[in-house]
Amino acid sequence: MPTVAYLVNQYPQVSHSFIRREILALESAGVTVARFALRGWDAQLVDPLDREERERTRYLLRDGMAGLLADTLAVALRSPLAFLVALTWALRLGWRGDRAMVYHLVYLAEACRLKRCFDEVGVDHAHAHFGTNPAEVLLLVRRLGGPPYSFTVHGPEEFDRPLALKLREKIDGSAFVVAISSYGRSQLSRWVEYAQWPKIREVHCGLDAQFLDAPLTPVPEAPRLVCVGRLCEQKGQLLLMEAARNLKQRGLAFELVLAGDGEMRSEVEALITRFDLSAEVTITGWVSSARVAEELRRARAMVLPSFAEGLPVVIMEALALGRPVVSTYIAGIPELVSPGACGWLVPAGSVEELTEAMAAVLAADADSLAGLAAEGRRRVRSRHSAVTEAGKLLDCIRGTGTAIGATPS
């Protein structure tokens, strides 16, 4: 079994439980996983499983720039030709890139530190989540003579600025790249040559037994809805407040819980006050996976009116627990949620149709909701098992075996 290194910008993180599940599933298959992250050693974590993961993670920036510079100098002196190749690549990736050139030189320093860590651990393959700077760092490690690498693209950030992120170069240099949905695979295919398409693999985000094997509970009679996710522009919570106002103006009784926190909390709170929704809408702040499951079980449905997505894990979690979903016709969501089968889909940005869908949830009888719940659970259990999907990823990694140890040009 290979030793696989994982690199993430910040790990662990409350919204990235899917990465933890993937890592643990790989380890259960006998893979040794070395966890690396840029930051996260001082983050406030509410989930005990995340706190355990933090103890297993090595942080590249914990010692500050002095440590990075020392490792950079050591690599440059030991392997000057490889360092020159990597430096050329850092400059190439920084030219008209998404960030100033100095950041790409920092990524090179991070790559030098990571290369030394990989040599100590004996890493056979490296994998990053997100096609942003973690993927660039692994590309530079490869140019320094490090192991083959791959990365998972989630979206929507990578799809918003593929040219600035140099997505083509990152894919070209990789052993393979993972898309979490068919939609994601199509978007990656837009930015590489046809000959590179076989590199693009589809591996879904997965759930563990906490959700897949959880006993089903009856859909509650209480008119309660929950939205789980970071409070940010792409999740559509401001539109959700407008729909909630519409429901109240119709005289419908309901409760709406926003389980999460984020940069737009103050704006959401301002709308709650402006629309006189303080009696109907509650914001929990960041909560643990166990609390997310509890909030989902207490609701008739999960509402996520996103403007941009990959394929939200919380939709999988809701369906696994037997709760239908109200979401939007975007990205990978329609691959899992079908209107009338396991929930409702509305056009992104339409407050009118969102209002109608939420009203339909509140009016639905128990038998109708139970039917939607059963189909949603069946779909998630067949498509989004962390063990099954980690097995697909492991098969991809095994397929790079002939390249392990080869020195890149």
C-alpha cells in the first residue's frame, strides 16, 4: 500500500468534514496518510473528530517565514537544477496569475519545505483538495523531484477563474485530477486538450456510517426548515431571507434555522431585523457534525438556495437522514436531487419560486415527505459512500505506480 500525503490550505475545518471522511476511509483500506496543511493549528474547532485530526496534521507555516527560507536554501543548495526548474515554473504560474508574483514565490518556499517533509516520510503520492494554491504547491514539489500528485476540484472557485488559477498547467502536470460530479468533469474538460481528458476522474464526496447507517426518524409535523452552510454570497441566504419574508406575509407559520456562520452573518442579521423575522429565523453559528445531524432531523426539509456550487455535501447528509431538499438547478445538484423524487429544485436567484417551494414543503403531508425521504436516502447510499468513493480514489492512485520515483522534466 502506498504512503499518500494530503495537502489542504486549512485543515481540519468545520466545512470540510468530507476531507476527513476520505482520509479515514483510505486509512481503513490500509493506506498510510500523512496530513499536511498551511494553517489551522490555532483554529477554534467544535467537532471532537476535527480536534483529533489537528493532532495528526503537520503545518507548513507554523514556524513562520524563517523556517520556509531555511528549507528553500537547503533544497536550492542540494538540488540546484531542480530548484531552477521549479523557480521557472513558479514565475510562469505567477505571470498574470490570480495573485501577485510574491505569493507564487512563497508557494515555492512551501514546496521546498514540503519536499523535505515528503523525503522524511517516504511519500509515494500526494493529493490536494481544491485547485487553488495547494495544487500549485504540489506541482512545484513535483518539479523539485517529488512524487506524482493529483488534486480534487470542487468548484465554484476554480470554475470562476480557471485562467488566472492556471488550471490547465496544474492538470497537465498531474497524474490525474478528480471532479466531484459529472458537471465538474465537464468544466475541467473545457480547459485541457482532448488528450488530457482521460486524466479527469469522477470521485464523489462521501458520507460515513454516522449518516449512511443512521436510523430513519419520521419527518416532523412542526413547520421547521433548516439551511446548513457558510453564510456567504454563493449560498444564497440573503435570497432565503426574502423568501422567508414572503412566507410571513402570507400568514404561514414556520421556523427557519441557519446552521452555520460566515462573512455575511451581519448582512443576514440585518435582513432578519429589517423583515421582522426575529421570531422565525435563528442563526446557530458553527456547529459540530452531530449537531448538524440533529438540526436536519428536527426539520421537515433542508433548504439551500445556492447561486454557485460544486455538489454540496450537506445535501447528501440531509437526504441520508431522510429529509427532502429544496435547492437550485445549478452545478452538480441536479445529478443528485430530482424534483418530485427527493425534493424541489428552483432556478437560482428566483425568490418567487423559492417561496413556492418552501410553502410546498410546509403544506406537504407526512406520506409525501416520507416518499421523498426514502428515495433521497436510497440515492445517497448508492452514490456517496465514503468507503466506496475512497476506493475509487485509491484505484486512481494505484494507477500512477509506474510513475512513482520518476523525475519530472
